[in-house]
Amino acid sequence: MRLALIMSLAFILASSNIFGQTRMITGKVINENLEAISEVRIKNSDTVLLGKTDTEGKFTIEIPTTTKTLLFSWIGYEWKSIKLSANCDTLEIILMYNAIYDYISLKKIDKLRMKRFEKLPELYSEAYKRGIFINQLPCYEQKFNPIGKK
């Protein structure tokens, strides 16, 4: 009897560690023209595919609670790396176009890219005003990643 009780207790404790180890993330991905992007790939920091967006740019993925970074990529767009916060379960992402710059230095390219990157908060606000996004501010961190050396 006592052994059965101990085994039952051990099973309950072991199974309680299994549950709650993942979280659901939902969201939407748009471009700089505030248009939905379908088929965007969503990956973890090890570039393992976690999911992709539907025809309306929406997605739902289940990730381990240990996942802190997500990558968003698609043809013709720059990769976006975001750092998740603990209470962030709805992501609304704006991908920048992957422009081709001919005959200029990497420093100049980064300057042009930075100018577009700095407009993202304004675009996010506009998407919220138009009802494209449901959150007034993003709940994740993003940093500018230069191409050229600093």
C-alpha cells in the first residue's frame, strides 16, 4: 500500500513537470506597406522551423518556455530576429524589404537600412490605428543588425 502511494505521488510529480513546458504564441506578419505576408517562416535561434504564416499573415505556434528568440524570414525580406519577453504571447511583426543596393559601401547601405528601421515604430502605430494590429505597442525587443563592420 505504502509503495503504491509513493509510486502514485512520484508519477503525479513527474507528470506535473511535463505540463506547462510550452506556450502558445499567436500573431501577424506584415510588410512596410502594411500588407499581410503569407508563408513567412518562423524559426527558433537554432533555425528549426516552428511554423509559418497563413494567407492573411497570421500564425499560431507552440514553443518551449525556454525559447527566448524567434526568427522570421521570407523571400525578398530581411530576416528579423526578436527577443521574446515572458508575458508576450501575441506578436505583431513588420518585415523590411530586402533592398538591393548597387555600387555603394556597406556603411552607406547600413545607413539607409537604419533609416528604414527607425520608421518601424511609426509603421507599427499606423497598423494599430488601421486595425491591422491589436496591440498598441510591440511586446518584444528588436535590434538593428548592421551588414558592414562597426
